[in-house]
Amino acid sequence: LRTIRWEEGRVLLIDQTQLPTSVCYIECRNAQSVANAIKALQIRGAPAIGVAAAMGLALTAHNSLARTTEELSRELVQSARLLRATRPTAWNLFWAADQVMRLANGYRGDVEGLRRVVVEMAISIAEEDIAANKAMGNYGASLIRDGDVLGTVCNAGWLATAGEYGTALGAVKVAKEQGKRVSVLALETRPVLQGARLTAWELKQDGIPVRVIVDGAVGYCVSKGMVDLFIVGADRIVARDGCYVFNKVGTYTAALVARRHDVPFYVAAPFSTFDFEHGVKEVVVEEREGREVSEVAGKRVVAEGVDVFNPAFDITPPHMVDGIITERGILYPPYSVSLQRFKH
Ligand code: MRU
């Protein structure tokens, strides 16, 4: 259950655009092909994108013919620029690239040593992501009671991370391992259907009952008492302004509906998703091409000449989030206070 894998000079990743019809891997041999895969959503989900960026840099280090650390560092800077330009919202991408670049900038050994430590760091970012998700799953599962139906948006399962547990879905998996009967109501997540295509497939593989609804049905279903709690993932949590949650478009709507009907709304994300550097207004919300909206399965459904708008994410304010599940524990409001306790 690995989304992405380093194998001596190549990176293998599951092509998520082909799921659930077929499970196939693509091979990336340089940072450019990793960047292309990120842009095309062949690998997606904030933590997975972060791991991919680190592995893209590892490919640059591994393939480089540089004879000095300075030369290799320059190549890494170029690759980092390429990878950072792929998707603007997912913070883990920038976090992971920064981790590797900080290591490279501070490295004082020879070029062979730098090559080795960059590859090692990429592998350890993947391993640490899996460990963080497992810890998050344990904390998240403590919120789930026997028989609960969990609502979720997009895909925040193992496919969205380095592998194995995932963030929001990790809580469901651990709850199941604990013997609780738990099921999921998954929003299909237009326009590219991560909920319908990925979350439902993942849960089916794990033997966890799941029902898919169209995004517009969330109000009806929640008002009918069909959801006991929501757990969603996050692409970026802006810590400076009190923990605003950037996540797949539709999350804010689900949070509004949950609040209206007194259904608890939680976010699950590792600390690598927390942005301590920017304010909410500085974050770019990715706008993807209109074709994702105006076409369904390659067939145009919006009249020619009609404009569409396709924001990939939305922003849920902190006062609508009942708690943030992290690998260090669950943060409760006020987040500025609880973050101080958990930050280090
Ligand atoms: O556009 P995507 O598929 O990369 O968006 C992914 C999400 O919005 C996820 O909910 C988020 O990255 C958290 S995944 C653990």
C-alpha cells in the first residue's frame, strides 16, 4: 500500500487518474517527470505531493554528473523551482522541498555524500509520513464510536499520502481495527471525483462500508441524521491566523452544513501541512482548467462559449472546526493556544 516508492534511481507511483478502473504504476526518472505527474494529478493529496517533490529532488541528486557540491546544489535549486511551481496550495509540497534544500545548503561534505543524504532524506520523509498517519489514525479513532457513520470530502486516505493509513481515513481504519463498526459517506468531489473514484475504492479494498453521494446531497443527508461526524483532510492549515483550513472545494459547504445540524467537524493533518509563514490572504487557491468542469468523461456538458470557474480548494475558518487531529494529539480551539503546546 505505497503510493510512491523510491527504487534505485527511479520513482514509481500509482497513476491515480486511472483508478478505480486499473491499478498501474508510472515510472519517473527525473524531477521534470515527477513535476508533470503532480500537475496531471497522477499523484495528488498534499502529503503525497510533498513526498513526490522530495523524491523528485532525490532523482536530481542521484542522476547528477556534478563534480562539486556547489554544482549539485545549483541543480537542486533548479529542480526545486520546477517542483514548487506545480501546485500552489498544498503546503506539504513547499515544506518537503524546503526540508531537502535546507539539508543541501547546510551540507559540508563531498558531492557523493550530498547525493546520498538527499536520497536518504526523501526516503525518510516518506517513512515519517506513514508513521505520522498511523499516530493520527489512533487519535482520530478515539473520536469514533461503534456504529458511527463518518462523512468525508475528497480523498484523504493512503492514496493521498505516502501510503498505508492516510489522514482522515486513517481514523476509520484504526477504528475498524479496534473492532468498531464504522462506515463512510463519501462526497463524490466534483470535478475530478476523488471521493467517488479513490475514497470509495480504497475503503472497498479495506472492507469498510462506503456510500457515495453527489456533493449537492450533503445538506439533505446531514439533515436526515445520516452522518455522525465529519473528518476531512487539509492541503494547508494557516496557523498564523488561527488555523484556517484549505482543503478540497466543497469542504467549507460540508462544514457549514455540519455546524447547522450540530454534527462534529474535524480535520486530520500532520504538522507538515501547517503553514507557520503565511497569512490567509497570501495563500494562492489553485484554479484548474475549465475543461474539468465543462466536460464529463471527455464529453462537453456546458454549452460552447459559456465561462466556468474551477477553484480546486476552499477555506474553512477555525471557528467551524471542532478539532484538528495531528500526529502529536488532537488540537482544540482556541488553536493559537493549543498549537503552542503541540508545536515542538
Ligand atoms: O486536488 P487534490 O486531489 O490533490 O486534493 C486533495 C485534498 O484536498 C485532500 O483532502 C488533502 O490533500 C488532504 S489529503 C491527506
